[in-house]
Amino acid sequence: MKAKELVEQINAAKIASPHRLDNAIDMNGIAKVTEQDLDEHRWYIVGTIVYKVGNEFFGVSGPVSLKSESMTWNDVMMDCIAFEMTEVPSVTYVKKQWPT
């Protein structure tokens, strides 16, 4: 299945958390790549989980963590949003070693 079709299915399903994605679509052939753009609120954390299907990528943004054991994903009252994504290679640098 193509990322665009999966995005449409996810948005139509109105899921409460990216962790409930398997309730909306068949996860066969879909791999979780990373979690990014974390935004911390008082009772929960919102973020984007990036998935890969074939050579395409899509993201699902919504509540990824709850800070209270008495809460459920539905208590956040936020539907997830899915969208297509593209991979952007980047370069980073680290120190070799401190001089001794």
C-alpha cells in the first residue's frame, strides 16, 4: 500500500494516539523509523512518529505519552493527524577526543 492511501485511512479513522495505529490500518510491511518533534504539556506529550512503507515515509502526529496513570488517550481530546513525509539526509559532527 502507498503512503498516500495510508494517510487517508488514518485521518478518516480519527485515532486518539499514534500508538493505536494498528487499530486503523494493517501494519504489515510498515516499519517505525523514529519519534520526533516532541512537545511536552502538563499531562501528556505530543509528538510525531515516522513510519516507512516500501520506499515512502509518512508521519502520525498526536499524543505519544501520558503523564498520569489515570488518563487514557481519549482524555487528551485530540485526534491524530497523518501526513506524507520525505527523508532528508543530514550531517553532524562530534569531537574526536579531548586533548590529553
